[in-house]
Amino acid sequence: MKEFDVIIIGGGASGLIAAISSSRKGAKTAVIERLQRVGKKLLVTGNGRCNFSNASLQRNKYHGTDPVFIQNVFEQFNGSQILDFFHELGILSKEEENGRIFPRCDQAGAVLDVLRYECNRLGVDELSSREISEIIQKKDKFILKTAKNEEFHSKKVIITTGGKASPQFGSDGSGFALAQKLGHTIIEPYPSLVQIKLDDEYLNHLKGIRSDARASLYSNESLIDTQEGEILFTEYGISGIPILQLSRYIHHPKLKDTSMELHVDLFPEISFHDMKKMLIDRFQTLSYKSVEHAMIGLINKKMIHPTLTLARIDKAKISSELNSTEIENLAHQIKDRRFAVTGTLSWRDAQVTAGGVSTAEVNDRSLESKLVPGLYFAGELLDIHGDSGGYNLAWAWASGYVAGMHAAKSINGKKKIKK
Ligand SMILES: Cc1cc2nc3c(=O)[nH]c(=O)nc-3n(C[C@H](O)[C@H](O)[C@H](O)COP(=O)(O)OP(=O)(O)OC[C@H]3O[C@@H](n4cnc5c(N)ncnc54)[C@H](O)[C@@H]3O)c2cc1C
């Protein structure tokens, strides 16, 4: 049995930074991690490059029952403080498209290394291969039990176990059970930032096609949201950043039982009218070719056959013979191709969890539980999730830092602060 001031359950992004801020405030701190090593998920973020923040952490990039909850947390540890924190540990950063921030060396491993080094330097105990299965609250302390019946005692506990997304990297939802046992409400979790499944007879033709496009999600024929960027057709449906962004609506409690459609515009840069005009000009210039050949160079070759079939045009028809209805149909298929949405891929493929520990039961300044004094939460475990673009890690850093700081501060006014 070991005694600590602050124990952090979960050695992911939010847990490691919580350990640093707690320890810097002078608290004897430990991180307990169920996997063999801490930070396994961090290594795969941003395709191994770790998109660790965003230049503009606007509130509208965050979602949950009460996204305003993030405000007080980011006021205490904002975007530039996140960058300063990592610069001080040695990470140079660079900004890419849409404000995405990466380490200049393009290595997620570098981010994990500096966090672990700092934990080690500060004397944080890193206790891996230990899964916390029970938290018992005694009068002035917590008793934490592992699945193998080891016991740890601590004055304060911070749960940073993540959600249910990508359980292969450690976050299997066990933190929700721990919070629930202590009386907390869990807002029904569902996968977000995940690929979308489509039902379409031509998926086999389309799989492998990448294209810049505008994707719009409709629920019962009402527009929900539109995103632009590179999409990728796959054997199950569709992927790419705009699709991941739209995925958060698919299992949303208010929408999940509605009929959903994805509308794909392969020429978002021009209007429907200009598309028709472009097709008329094209078929005049290439009037000697069959329609099938005249389409080559306009859209991906693999798309030509299904597009012409859906527009009810014989591919062998000579371009000069196309009538205005056929051109109108073709313009529709290029600018407004409709796909039935059947769901998303599973938790294994999801990057984040929507839902989680209800923020109504957590103090939005200190991240301390309103129900269990001395218990804190941070990261994806809370009912907050962000868009793709570095927002989720930014939330993990900010909330982890703030929770660690408040947990340590509340026990350790007199202890020496470590630099
Ligand atoms: C493939 C992928 C790519 C991503 N890329 C990005 C990106 O580029 N930018 C971005 O902002 N976000 C990205 N994300 C999302 C981001 O990684 C998460 O939002 C963030 O890691 C959440 O941090 P966390 O500390 O709350 O949880 P996690 O990182 O999930 O860490 C939780 C830790 O707790 C441990 N644990 C769980 N239960 C227990 C228990 N009972 N006892 C002990 N330990 C436990 C887990 O093993 C894990 O190590 C990506 C996610 C994935 C899956």
C-alpha cells in the first residue's frame, strides 16, 4: 500500500499534464495506468504527428450538453499557455492549415517523451500495468483498488481515464463505471470523429476515390451541417476530415432514429447553374466523343459509369446528341449525389467519445466533483468533445492542467513549489 497526496487514474494526455501541474504545486503525485506504458494513444494522434492544439480555440468547436463549461478552464490555461508549456519542455511547434498546431519535428513520440521526462524529473510515480477497478471514499482520503487487489491511498483523486473511443489504446470506458459508482451521472456516450457507413449500389466502383468535395448531412430531409475538404470513398462508405466532422450527428440522441442522407458536391467551387454551363460547353467542344470519353478529365474515371447510369444517360451516346434534361440530370449527379447513411464504424475506429461524465455535477473552475469533495475529472471522460483540428488534445491539456493544479493547491498551501 502506498500513500500519495494526489493520484491520477489514467496516463493519457490529460493524466500526464495533470501529474505535472499537481507535482509542480508540491503534491506527492502518482499516475496509475492500466496499460504497460503511459501515452499509447498520444503516439497515434495526428497520424503519428500529434496535432496537439489549434491556433484558435473557439468555443463553437466544442460540443456536449453544456459546451460553455470549457470557458473557465481555458481562461486558466489557454491556447498560448499550452504552446508555452510545450516550448518550455523543448517542443518547437508549427501551424498548418486551419490553425492546426503540430510539433515542428512531426513526431507524436517527442510530445510523449517530454511529458514523461518532466514527470520523472518532478518525481511523479508512474505506476503502469495497473487497472483501477474500485475507488472507496473514506473521511479524509480515497482508497484505490486495482483489479489485482493492490491498494493505494490518496488525499485527492483525478480521473482521466478517457472515454470509450479506440479502446485498443487503453480507454475502454472503465472510468465511466468508476464515476458512476461514486454517484455521478453519465451522459450516454456515443462515438464521434468516425467514418460514416453508406448504403449505395455503386460503392464498389467508388472505393478508393479521393476528391475535394462539399459533404452535407440531412436528417429527415432537413440540412444538419455542411463540411468541405478531401473525402475518401471506401468499401463500407466514406471517410476524410469533413466526414469525421459530420459523424458527431449520426448517433446524437435527437437524430439517431431519423432517416439520414449524405449529399456530396464534387464541384463546390461553382454554382449549379455554372456547372450546367460548363457541361454544355464541354459537350460542344468534345462533340465528336462519346459521353463516356467526354467525361474523362472532368471527374474521377471510376465515377463516370455510376454517374452516367444514375443520370440515365447511355455512355456510348455521342456528346453532341445530349438533350438539356440529360445535362441537367448529370449536373445533379455531380453536384448533389445522394447516399443513404446507415451508421458509423465502431468504437474501435472512433477518435473521440461524445457524452460522458455530466458537467452539471462538476465545478467548472476547479474541475472538482460537486458530489464527492476531493475527486476531480479531466479530459475526454467529461461530456465535452471537440472537432477535428487539435481541439480534443487542447481540451485534454487545459482540463488536465487545471484539475492537477486545483487538486494539489487544495492540500498543499504550505509545501514548497517545484520549478
Ligand atoms: C487515432 C486517433 C487520432 C487522434 N488524433 C488527434 C489529434 O491529432 N489531435 C487531437 O486533438 N485529438 C486527437 N485524438 C483525440 C485525442 O487523442 C483524445 O481526445 C485525447 O487523447 C484524450 O485524452 P485523455 O487523457 O482524456 O484520454 P486518453 O488519451 O484516452 O487516456 C486515458 C488513459 O487512461 C487509461 N485508463 C483507462 N481506464 C483506466 C483504469 N481503470 N485504470 C488505469 N488506467 C486507465 C488508458 O489506458 C489511457 O492511457 C485522436 C484520437 C485517436 C484515437
